[in-house]
Amino acid sequence: MDAYCSCLRYMNRRVRILTKDGRQHVGVITNVDRNSVYLRTEHNGSVHTSAFFGNPFATNDILTLSLFTLLAIALI
């Protein structure tokens, strides 16, 4: 099963995502498109994307990960 289908299957559920660079991310999948998965995390109140690391005025904890960087997804 590819990353896109896995993310759709686990929408609105708490997951741990491992990326190819060895990073782990924990949160709830809130949205998926053909290029990215959007993960609501339990961090410090900033919005993160692959190219932008933090917005001190944001209230959402959403991490945007490219589907091409995902190595594994597990329910927790």
C-alpha cells in the first residue's frame, strides 16, 4: 500500500510517522492530498511546513510532510 492510501486510511487517527531522514512525528492526520499529509501535532503552537519552520503568531499545530519522504506510518 502506498503512502497516500495509508494516510487516507488513518485520517483523523493518532499516528507515528517515520520519514526517510530518520525523524519521527506523532499526531493526528487531518488532511491528505496527492503530495502531502497534514499532521496535527502536540508541539509549541506554531505552524510547520517543509520550507517554513515556525510562525509565532499561529495557533494551529499542523505539520506538512511530503508523501515522498514517508518511510512508515503506524497507529498509536
